[in-house]
Amino acid sequence: MARDKLYLIEPGFSDPEHPGTTFVCPHCNAIEGLLASFPQLAAAIDVERVPFPRPRRKVIEEVGEENQSLPILIFAGAAPPDAGDWNGKRFVNATDRILELLSEWHGFPRLHK
């Protein structure tokens, strides 16, 4: 059975524009924290971490070059009405919306606001 897929940037990357400094993506890291806190729920989603530099070939193959900004949640089947579409693949790439959908569709706790 196909599962929703979440692409994140590998934490602990370097950026050639800032030599000697290690980074995490702030958008991906918010999701990483949720996944780490609830590993039993995270196990139901395919999570793939890709290197920081572009082009991000694996993501491009899934949803096109114009949609390689991360994080991105790609739906295996049904998708919410606000999901983007690339050649029939439905996805969401807004961090706040991904966090909402992880709660609504995958049972993760909601963020308290």
C-alpha cells in the first residue's frame, strides 16, 4: 500500500556561503521535532531526508523542479483540496499546513497556539 511521503532537508548541513558553520532548516526542524516525539506515528509515513544543495533530484523526480523547496508532503492517494498538483501528484509545501495535516490525517498532536 502506498504511503504519504515527507521530504525534509538532512539536518547538520553546511552552506558554501557560510563556511565552517553547520545548519538545520528551520522549517524542516519543526517537523523533525514532531516526528522524533511520536516515532510510532512517524513510522506510518515515508520520510526521506535529502541533502541541502540544489538540485534535489529525488524531489524533482516526484514533483518537478519548481517544487523542490522543502519541507514537502506528497500524498499517496486522496489529498486536501488546497494541495498543489504536478502531473497528478498532489502535495503541500507550507510548513504550517504540513503540521496541520500531520495532525488531521496521521494522528499527530496539534500544535498549541
